[in-house]
Amino acid sequence: TFTVEEAVETIGFGRFHIMLFLIMGSTGVVEAMEIMLIAVVSPLIRCEWQLQDWQVALVTTMVFFGYMVFSIVLGLLADRYGRWKILLLSFLWAAYFSLLTSFAPSYAWFVFLRAMVGGGVSGHAQGREENKLIIALCSCPNPLLSLGKVFWLAGSLLIIGLASVVNSTIGWRWLIRIASIPGILLILVFKFIPESARYNVSTGNAGAALATLQRIARINGAAVPEGHLREPAQERRGRFKDLIHPKYLRTTLQIWIIW
């Protein structure tokens, strides 16, 4: 018998993981563009709607408020229905509300719609972190994992570059529409992303997990281990109150403060 982790290590690093790295890394580009968009649009909506300082600040606050609330909700849904479904839902959600933002008739609508965009963007992490782990398990070269951080920077630079051209010509509404295009394009390549084998085996769907592993092996020109895929020993799932248990409290507080 063998586990998912043992199969991934046996298959090794290859073309599938490069493809996965590029697709999931691109979610960082989309996320950065949607988050940084407020910085380059705020001065324009301030003038258009005659906003005060606190109203401009509220836009950014509500984006991250939506991110905070929906990251919890989408995280729970991802545990129940699968990473792939929630990741696809989050991209459809973020792209839809981002496009709607460009038609916002008033400040109140703008704030609400950007909060919804923040909620959609929060779901990107559900799949990205899972696939980071899968990439890391298969003897991935460390420089490649480090390059993952470049995607966020690329997205930030891209939205600033676009804003310098678009804002002064066709306006901020078109900037938002153009910034939505990368997220829409990513939706089209989602068929290349399989559901997490770790998730499938944890829900008792060993057949689907094995099919995913065989697909990865085929793309990489490798083979899965011989034997039967077994489920890992069931462990008690963590609970929120574990974070404030005396054993983990110091670490929890340090991580919260750093973030």
C-alpha cells in the first residue's frame, strides 16, 4: 500500500508541477491586481463623488473585511465540497463583482461591490496553499518555490502600469474592466487543475485520488507506486480553541501580530 504523499514523492517533479506552479502562481497576479486596484482608483473616485478621507479609507477597509469574513466561510466549504470547486467559485465570484464595480452608480454601491470582490479573492488561497504543499512534496527545487512570491509583485506592477495609462485616457471604470481580464482567463484553464488527491482520499474517494495521481504521473512520464492507495490514519481535526491552548498560545499570538 502507499499514501498520497508517498505517491507524489515517487512520481517526482515534472511538467505537471511546472504547469501547476504557473497556473496557481497566476492567482497571485490576479489577487494583487484586485487588492492594489483600490490604491490607484481611490484618488479618482474621491474627486468624482466628493469623498472625505474616511470614506476613501472605508473602501480599503471593506475589501479586507470581505476577505476576512469569506475566507472563513470558503475555507469551511472547501473542507466539505473540495478545493477545486471552491477555487473555481471564488474566481467566478471575484471576476463577476469586479466587473460590476466598474458600473457602480454611487459610492455606496462601489464599497459594497469591492467588499464582495474581497470575499471572492479570499477563496484563491484555498487551492493555492493546497497545491503549494503538493509541489513542495515532490522534491521541488527551492528556487522555484521562492519564485512564487514574484507573482504578487508582478500583479502589483501590472496594475500600476495599467493605471498610469488607462486612468488618464479612458478612465477608472475601464481600468477595472481591463484588470478583470486575467481572472477571467484563468477560469478558462481550470480544467487543467485536478481536485486535490489529499482531499479526495480524506473523504473516502480513493478512486478519484488514484485517478489524479495517475494523471500527474502520465504528464510527468512517471508511474505511481505499486499496490493500493490507502487512507491515512484519521486524526482529530483542529478546533479554534486549540489556538489559545497554553501549548500553542505564544505561537498563535506571535503569528497574529506578524500578520
